[in-house]
Amino acid sequence: MANFQITTTDFTVLIVYVLGTRLLFGWYLARKRLRATSEEYFLAGRNLTWPIIGFSFYVSNMSASTFVGLPASGYLQGVAVYHYEWLPALILIGFALWFLPSFLRARVFTAPGFLQRRYDARSKLVFSGFLLLANVFIDAAAALYAGGMIVNVLFPGIPLWQTALVISLLAGLYIYFGGLDAVVLNDALQAFMILAGSIAIALLAWSQIPSWDTVVNGLPPEHLHLIRSAGDAFLPWPGVVSGVLIVGIYFWCTNQFIIQRALGARNLDHARWGALFAGALKLPNLFLLILPGVMATALYPDLDNPDLVFPTLAFDVLPVGLRGLMLAALAAAILSSLESIYNSAATLFTMDFVTTFRPAIEDRKLVVIGRLATLVFMVLAALWAPQIERFPSLWQYLQSILSYLTPPVVAVFGAGLLWRGATATAAFTTLLIGIPLGIIGWLGNEIGGWMTIHYLYACGLLFLFNLGLMVGLSLLIPQSIDESAATLVWDRSQWQAETRHLAIGAWYRNYRYLATLLLILIGLILVWWW
């Protein structure tokens, strides 16, 4: 078993890295953004290129909860948790095809802003309020809880609320000065640290086991297959479609803290290439995070707390010095994710609420308000993070609550993008009924134990209900769609015009060819691990 005592060398490496990226890099960006406009502060001047977008997508999702949750699930349930990694690659193909053209055509700052352009301001405000709460009390709080748990392993006795507050301050103050520019450029740097550290642990973990057969012989057969039975308590195979897919569409296509970097893209091509690049980066997580957790069953068959699989591997297989770099990678994951969340929350509050109720406000005042909002949100998230201890596991907290809350969002966006008949009244009513219904369902089933239905099945049923409500109300109370809103609905003529445009360029710049290559890669992995 690993000894979680950090050496002076490792601690020095960690502190130098964190302070270097926070202070020096942050100071440089703060000077650039001291007099930033709202577009420069919140969307990096709409000048982001595809590598930056792709790395930032990837790193924003690689929070401490990912480093804790994926290896722990690999240890307990095997490779089935990989559905949460390969499906995003597939979803990002759909994001590039259907969502991005409409989002960029609308020239909005936020995903809720798209709902205003497609429907009306009511839907924008409801969804923006939902995202604000989700970003602070689900996304940020979970990242702080996971980060605090890791710090507590290294420095026992420090209360979680104190750790969460310090981590939150480190991330929030960086965003306070730098804006989205600070987020995405820092993400690109952190991506290399995260990948390098994960690769080192995976390779050294492989070297610690006598053979792969040693691992296989000690596992139930289903642990090495993606497809589990329909009655599986962890991830039943129908739940991949009824739940994981629905939550994934919400997370990768409509969640502001993820898509904000795509809204800041230089053009549609760079946004699409960046999204596909991010999808490709998700696929190796099977080998970097999940399989090391599976291998840990042979190394630590009686681990008391599976959530400590990754730090246990890090301290057990890495030499002094490299442990410090791995801790730096974990710090990078925690801080990068939080930076994205806080910047997203500030953008939502400022561009969706402040501009709605004070439309004539000066542009520079919006930046000031956004910075102040960042400070408020980072304190709220830090205060809520310790409450997550009340739930059975971090992964269950994240996946179960999102499974109940996100179906109405996916129904409203999907109908609005693909169907001209979707109406503003139907969208507003679906969000107004669907989100509270999801909260009641989650509290009743997951907390109160009303029903024994798996949360992934509940997600599918709620999606069908909300989609039926959306379609039914649109047909019962039809409304005309204005010309500007109609341009945001995907149709075949757009595909045909795009085909003619893509035909004159090089094949490697054609996102359709790149998406096809990504699909082939996904297919090969699925066939091997089926």
C-alpha cells in the first residue's frame, strides 16, 4: 500500500508549478485584459484557434472528479465506465454538425442566448438560471470536493471547507483578471501536464503486474466488457442510450462552461476542428485512467476506499520528483476545470441577466460585474462542496442528479435545432415543468427511495415525457417563426450548400472526413472491448 507522505522535493515541484502558472502567466494575461471589452473578456475576442479549443474542451472536463471517479469505477466495475468517454467523441461529432453552425450564426455569448434567438427571453432566463445553479452547486462543488479529498490524503486533518476555499480562490482570482483568454491558454499548457502524468502512471502500473492474465483471472468476466446486463446496478446497457447519451448531449452541446470556448472560435471551421480534436483526446482515457484502475485490483485487492485508486498508484509507482509533477497535473486538472466553470457562471450572470434588465449598461461595466460575480460564485461553491459527503459517492452524485435534470434541456434544444414547428411557449413551458419535475424525481428516488428505477432509465423516461410535452404544446398552440429564428434551424439546403463549399478545399480540412476517421476509431475500440 502506498505511503501518502509528500517529500520536500515533490512539494517544491508542486508549489513552483502552481505559483508559476497562477502568478506569472496570470499576471501576463491580466495586463492584456485589464481594459478588455465584454467580447474580449468573456469570449477571448472570438479569435480562438482549433488546437486551443480542443485542448480546452478536454481539460475543462478533466477535473479532479474525473481522476478520482474513472479509476475508482474501473477498480469496482471494470471498463463499462468507458461509455462516459467514447460517447462524448460521438456527441462532439453531432455538436460539430448540428449545434455549432446555429450557435455561431446566432452570434451569442451563451447557450441560453441561443434560446432567446430561437424562442424568446423567457426560455433564456430559465435555462441560464438552471445553468448558474448547476455550474456552482454541481460542477464546481464536485471539483472542489474531489480536490479537497486528495489534499486531505496528503495533509490529514485539514477541514474540507478550508481546502475547498483555498482551491476556489486560486482558480477564481486567476479568472477574475484574465477572462476566457486566461482559461483557454492555460488549458493548453495543462493538457500536456495531464497527459504526461497519466501516461507515466499507466505505463508504470503495467510494469508492476506480472502479466495481464494476472488481472483477468482475478476479475469477474463482465469487468472486461463494455456491455453489461439490462439489470446491472452500475451501468445497464439500455441506460447507455436512455441516460448516458442524454446527459452527454447536455454536457457537451449546451453546458456553457464547456461550449464557451467554441463560441469564441475564430470561425466555424476552427470551432468544428477543435470539437473533433477534443473528441479524439477523450478516447485514450480508457488506457490512461480506466485500465490502471482495473489493474489496481491485482495490485491492491483489498483497497478500503476505491476513490483513492489514482493517488495510491501515483505514490506507489512514481519516483520522487515525478510524484510532484503528477500532483501538479492533478492541480492543473482541478484549477483548469474550476476556471472554466467560474468564467462560465460569470458570463451567464452578466450577459443573460444583467444585459436583459439593464440593456443600456456600458460595456466595461459588464466586465466589472463579471469579475465581481466570479468572486461570489467561488465562495458559494466552496461552501457547498463539503455537503457532497452526504452522498454515497462522488460519481453517483454527479451522474444521478444530471440524469434527472437535463432531459428537458436536451428536448428543447433538439426540437429547436431540427424542427421549425417548435414554439417559444412550448420551450418555456417544457423547461418550467421539466426541471422542477426532475428535481422532485431525484429527491424522491435517489434520496427518499420512492422507486427502485435506475437513474439512467429515469433519464430516458423523463426525456420522452419532455419531448412529448414540447411537441404536443407546439402542435396545440402553434406560433409563427420569424425569419431570423428560421435561419437557426438545420435543413437539407444548408447541408447541400456546405457540401459545395467543402468540395473546393483540401480533404484534411474537411470536418466530414475528420469526423469519419473519428467514427472509425471509435468503432474499432468498441468492437475490441464489446
